[in-house]
Amino acid sequence: MLLKRSRQEVQASMAIIETSGLSRHFGKTAAVEDLTLTVEAGEILGFLGPNGAGKTTTIRMLAGMIAPTKGYAVVAGHRTDRDVEQLHEVVGILTETPGFYSRLSAKRNLEYFAGFYSSIESPSKQVEKYLRLIGLWERCNDRVGTFSKGMKHRLALVRALVHEPKVLFLDEPTAGLDPKAGAEVREMIHRLGREGHTIFLSTHNLNEAEILCNRIAVIHSRLLALDTPEQLRRRFFRRQIIVQLEVLDAKLAEVVKKLPFVQEAREEENQLILELTDSERNRPELVQAIVEAGGRVISVTEKQYPLEEVYLRLVHEESGNES
Amino acid sequence: MSRRHIRNILLKEWALLFTDPNSAFMVTLLPLLIVGQVILYIWLAFRFGAEGMLSAQVFQTALQKLVEAVPGVGQLPGEEQLLVLLLSQVNFFLLLIPTMIAMSVATFSIVDEKLSGSLEALLATPVKTRDLLLGKALAGAIPALVATWISAGVFLLVVWAVGWGEFIGFVVTARWFLTLFLLTPAVAILSFMLGVTGSSRAKDARGAQNIALVIIFPVFALIGIQITGIVWFTPLLILVLALAIGIAAFASLRAAVRLFRRESIVVQWR
């Protein structure tokens, strides 16, 4: 199981990305509108949104590749519209297309890109270190044209990382990969997160966002929500406890419904689905009451709403507002 | 300007150039084919068309200007004067080599990177636009220049081998050296700068090729002017021309940097 750095661990550090009213228009179309957010150093922020929601445009603005039409962003202490060269020294970006020179070897490709960073004294040593890390050293002299899509994505991730940037922007890093290759890339992102890298991860994969990210931002040109996955759930769904019983009879159900901390209760086969005043503290009392009433408890779990439902509601709400 | 970045671009471009059979052909064999063709035409003209050419007004004017520039040629019989005139034009034909290589190599240099997606990754590094364009132009211009000089050497060897060695002294003059070592580098750099600029503005490879035609027309015009004797390029004139083209090459670099729209490239090429 992948373990994320806790929100508390992350919050002990300071903001490394700050945007204020960041907007980008293409003609009359607003790709990104009034985006204001902060990302802490060491945080993995998931950036979700439907196609055309402005995810890639935001990443490009934050990485200093395109300028905002309004507002500003500061990344690793550099204004993204002014200190572009200094910014490029300290950020890494994984673009949607891996984009390598297919006739050159993996090593030569990476050495070329590494050669532009003043922080890298010996591109070949740095490239060797990272190629070994991702398990591609054995194939370092093979032409990139002979690599699978997954290998190219891993290589592109190394390219974004080779100068050890303070902030890493990943634009749909697992898009189009088979499950095995996707898992390898996810594992690598997770490892980077544990090492304390700040990662801005744009993805359509909600499961991936939930596994990897400390917080999740949902945009649809505008920022719709920004919070931890758990808090996003709370925004739409109340916490519900599922008590799985060996046998659920009417008498037992009545006892539970009458407990003072039970706010809502419904029955489903041998399950009780409950909303409690305090779902953490009330649980022992709940179990005790059921046992005293003669019930046999198999399990007590919290109902998990998939992040997808939260996401769909957010986007649906925004679409409703637009129309 | 970062020498480290330019060197990095040069080495990568050369690695790509010599792993692509088409580009490698353009840089190695094509120059020799041009030289071979030129010598064959001179031999055919000298062998079968000398009489007709000597009676043509256009060649009489050119011969007159040649004799004024190199008085020793006046002592030679008419047919040999014509041979020296034709051999003296070859340095201008050699200008075709860098321009043709630029057409095939430089015009694709940015378009190819746009299509493969590597340009977006490249533009995310701290590389400056000026270094990128200059690096790409030099990466093509330097091998093209070396190929031109080697071709010039091969040309003189063949001239000697076919028994025209006695005329080499009339051909290899200050004009020859100035054309080869001042005008050719200026033309090479300008051609590649224009090629790279065209490539950065083109939407696809076909567009880049169309832009490239602009490069080659002035060189054809230069050859035509020289052959017909409309203008006889004296060493001073070649010096002035090389300087003017050098300034144009410098100006084209500045223009190329201004015309290179990083944002449009990033946004429009996905």
C-alpha cells in the first residue's frame, strides 16, 4: 500500500507555489479564470478537471512556458512571467507527450536535456544515477525509438527530475499507459513524494489522485474545490458507519435507533447504516449497546464514497451554474 | 550567450545528422555530386561548345572582364581563355552546397522537434531562444562549410587529374580564397539562419520546404550574374558582399529570435 506524507508533515513547511487571480484567455475563451491557490513545499497536489478545463494551461503558466493574461504566480520564489530562466532551473515538467529523439540512445537524450541546467556539473553522472533508479540503466545505450510507451514515460519522468527540481509538474503522467506501466509510474511518483518533492499532478485518474495526493484541486476554468480527499467527501456526504451483524432483527434495530448519539439509521439485510453525532467517539458505545442487546457484530466500517462521485457532483454543479 | 548550451545543441544535432541517412547523404555525397556535375558540364562545354560560346556576346563580355582581372589569361588561346572563365565560376557554384544542405537540414530542424514533441520539453529547460537558434544554425552550417571546402579541394584535384593543372594558377586567386573562406561562410550561416527561422514559423514540413526556396533563389541569381559577366566579382566586391551577407546573417539571428514565438509553439503544437 502506498503511504502518503501526512498533511501535518506537509504543513510544517512553507508555500512553494502561490497563485493570485491567475487567468489565461485565448481570444475570447477563458482557459483559466481567477485561479488562486497555494501549494506547500513537499505536498503532492492533485489537479483534476474535465478535458479542456485548463489543467495543462495552468501547468504551463506555472512552469513559465506561457504567460498569464491576468494575475500572477510565484513558484519556488520566482515570478513565472518574469524570472523564466531562473524558474526553469528549479522546476521540472513532464509534458503530455514524452518527446524524445528516437534515433539517439536513452542516455544521450537525457544528457542533452541535462546539459542545459547550470546545477548539473556532470550530466552523464546525473543521468546514470537516475537511469539506475528507474531500472533502465541496462538499456541506456539503446535507441529511444525501440522503447515501449511505458519506458518512454519513465524516461520522460527522469528528464523532468534530472536537475532535482524544487517543484515537479506532471501532466497526465499515466495517460495511455497499460496497467503495469501506469503502476510503475505511480510507484515512482509516490517515491518522489516520500522523498519530499513538491508535485503538481494533473490527472484524470481519480483513484491515482486519491492514492498519491495530499490535497486535490478540481478546476473547470475556475477553481471549484481544493481540499484533502476526505474533506471533499465531507462536502457532499455525511459520514456513515456500517455495522455488519450476524443477524439483524427488528428489536435490535429499535434499540440502536433509540441510542442518543444515533442521528440517522437504516437497515439493509444484516447491516445497519448509521450517522452518529461523533462517528469516532461514539463507536465503542454503539458496539457495546449492540452486544448488550444480544447482537453479534461482525464488523464496523465507515462507508467510503468514491472520489469520483464527489468529482462528478462538483463538475455537475459548475455546469449547472454555467447554464 | 551560453557556450555550454550552444555546444550541447551542436553535439546533439550532429549526432542526429549523422544517424539520419538522408541528412548524411546531403552533407557527404551531394557536394561531391555537385562538383562532379560541374566538371562534367565544363568538359562538355569546352570539348563540344567552345566555338559557339566564344562567339556569344555574353561570354565575350565575361572574358573581357576576366582578362582585365587576370591579365595573364590574355596570353592564352581563345578556347583556353573560355576554359579558365568556366573554371573561375566554380567557386560561385560551390555556394550551392551550403544553401542546398540548409534547405534539406535546417528547414526541418524545428518542425521535426515540434512534431515529435521534444521542442516543448526543450523549451521547459533554461535554454535561451538565441542559443537554441544559433546552435541549430551552426550545427548545420559547420558541416556544410567543411563539405564545401572539401569539395573545392576535390575540384582542384580533378582539374589537375584531367590535365588542366596548368590553369589552376589562374583560378586559385585572391577571388577564389575570398569566395571560399569569407563569402561561403557568410552564405552558409545566412542560409541556415533563414532555414531555421522558416522552420520555426512553418506549420508543417511542407511549409518549411516552401520557405526554404527563398534561400536558394539569391544564390542562383548570384551565379547567373557571374556567368553572364553582368557584374565581375573583384576581390573588393566579394569582400563587400561577404560583409553585407555577414551583417544580414547577424540581423537574421536577431529577427529569428523575435519571430520565435515560444508560447505559440507550446500552445499550438500538441
